[in-house]
Amino acid sequence: MTKLRIWPFILALGALPLGCNKESYTSDLSWGHLQDQSLNPLTPQYLINKGPNDVYKVCVAQYMVDDMPGVEAEIKAAINIWAAYLGRSIQVETIVKEQPRATASDRSDTLQAVYYKNCGDDVDVVVGLSPFTGGTVGQTGASWRGFSSTNITSFKRHLFLRDYTITSDSRNTTRWVSQHEMNNQPTDPLELLETMQARSTMQIAPSGTAVALPVLVHEFGHVWGLCDQYEGPTNCDPNHKSEHPDVNSIMASSSNLAKIYLTDDDITGIRALANRKEFNSKWPGTDDELALKTTPIVLKDLTYFKLRSVQKDGMQFTLNFGVVTSKKGGELRIEYRLKGTENWQSSSTYFPSDQAFLITDYTFKQTFRADGDYEFRLNLRLAADQGGLTSPFFATLP
């Protein structure tokens, strides 16, 4: 009997707590593989089973290419960052087709059917935007036909990001931002892949936006065969996971602090999958690659430091700012002065810290007794390697 099944894998923000038992393939890290009978060496819908000469065909909606310049390059890099840590390189062909934009009542499975009708049955995945609710920002799923989950004759897969023009989220996000826009230059997939492998870049989404690349990497991580890393119920196989999730990995929840690299847990997970019996897919050099050490994550001391806005309402001023560091220790001061005067005053020492600063979007209110025009700046000093604090960094509005 021919069967039809749809398996959705959703990137969500938050989940209910659940204890995890220690099983086989345990690790001090926190990777995990999908709990899906069709994740086996014979099924074609997973990237882990692609051979050296296979071409992976991705059909992308034209409106997505228009809204997110360079998204085709990001898709290629999002697929191949996982392959890179296995010594593999997946040939990716992107095909751009006019597709209908989703409405609020559309579902991913119905969109998948419409998109395949326009793309043709020979593509591996259709990509576009779909309406999601709650904390879901991305989703991939596959429907297949066959005699069993280990004998699949054909499949169709979708990968959708949230359509923020239909439903915003708790951060009031209105659109996706691509690497082309973030870096103000065209995106080359090989250069982007090199940047991700350098493991030295984090990005902060501009206000009202979400960085698309990490979500694409997460969803294609599912297509490779990896599960979610949430503090709660997940789609992880109990026989192929570590004893606890890692909420900081790419396979965990999304954040407006975007990692442009895979974490150690992500890398361990994809390598553990390739090491499972018969998942090598006849790739040469995989065993040698799995034995190599990865480039360590080396982030700048100061990743992000910006005073975004100052708004005045009577005698109250509202500041919005962000500070992200990798170096632990330091202090942050909010300073002000009456316009036209020379000396800066400190409202207080703010967030004295022996940890790294991870303030991506913070609001601070300052009320004065007398009305007037005031100027503000942020004064940040990080801990020096030999003790004390470094020279100050200042952030002011242009």
C-alpha cells in the first residue's frame, strides 16, 4: 500500500521543560538527530544521503529573491556549512519561479503542493514564506510516497520562513534581512561559507528585522537530519542524542543575536550522523575530515555597541541601545550633558559586570527636574587582560 506522510520540523522560541535520559551516543556536548523512521541510509529526502555526484535542486519563490537580495547564495551556504565539516561539498542548483504569496489562511502543506506544481516534481525542496503563529520563525517538512518509511519511491519537501507581512512576532519584526543588506554588498556563496567557517562573526538584526541566514542554516540542519535543541520536548531520537540540549546552538531557538557560524555542538552532531552505519554515502575523505579539529570560535572583544535612538517626552528621555561583547568584565555608563555645555555627567554606573555584555535591545529612561535639550552617550570600558579597565568606547547618535 502506498503511504503519504508529512513530517514538519519547526523552529520555535521556547518550549515546555522536559528531563532527558542518558542514552547511547551520549556526549558532553548537546547534539541530537531526528526521531524519524525515514532517517535511514536509503531515504533520499535527507541531505546526509546525497552522494558526491548528486545535484540538490532548490526552487525559490521570486518574491523571496526580490525581498531578500542574495538569498540564493545564502541557501547554498546554509546547505554547505554542514557539508564542510564532513569534508563534503553539495552541488546546489537554485531555480527561481513566480509563486503566489501566502494568505493568512494558507498552510505549509497546501503551499508545498502549489509550489511543486509551478516548480516541477524533480526539485528537492521548494522555498518561500508562510504564515506562522506563536514563536515559529521557520519550518521544513517532507511528504513521501512508498511502501514504508524505509522504501520511499518519491518525496516532496518544503522549507518556509515566517511571512512577517502577515504575522509579526513579540519583537515586532516586520521583515527578513539578508547578508547582502547586512553587509551592504553582493553575497557570494563561497565567500559567505568562508566567513561562517572562520567562526568569528555575530550580527545584530536592525530594529524591526530578523537575520535570515541562521534560520536557513537551522532549517537545512533538519534537512541534513539534526533535531531541535530546546529546553523542552523536541523531535530528537532518544538513541541518538546527548543528555541535555544546548540552547545556544544553531539548532536551538532563534535570536536577534545572530551567529554566523556553527557551534561545537552543531558540528559534533553532524559528524556523529555521518559516523552512523552506512551514512557515509560513498564520500571520499569523510573519515579524515571527522578526525580534524575545528577552528575555534574567536569573536571580537566588542561585537556590537550602538545608541540607536533618544526620544523626548516632556522632561523624560528614553534611550534605546545595544551592547554585545565576548570579553568578560567591564562597566557601562550612561552619560549626559545639557546641550551647549562642556562637561559630561554620569547618570549611574550601569550593569557593572564580570560577565560578557549581551544587551541586544535595551530601553533606559532618564527624567530631569528641569526641561531642556540634553545630549547622551554610552561609555563602555572592558576589563583589561592585566587587570583594570581598558580605554573607554563611546557610542553617540550621529
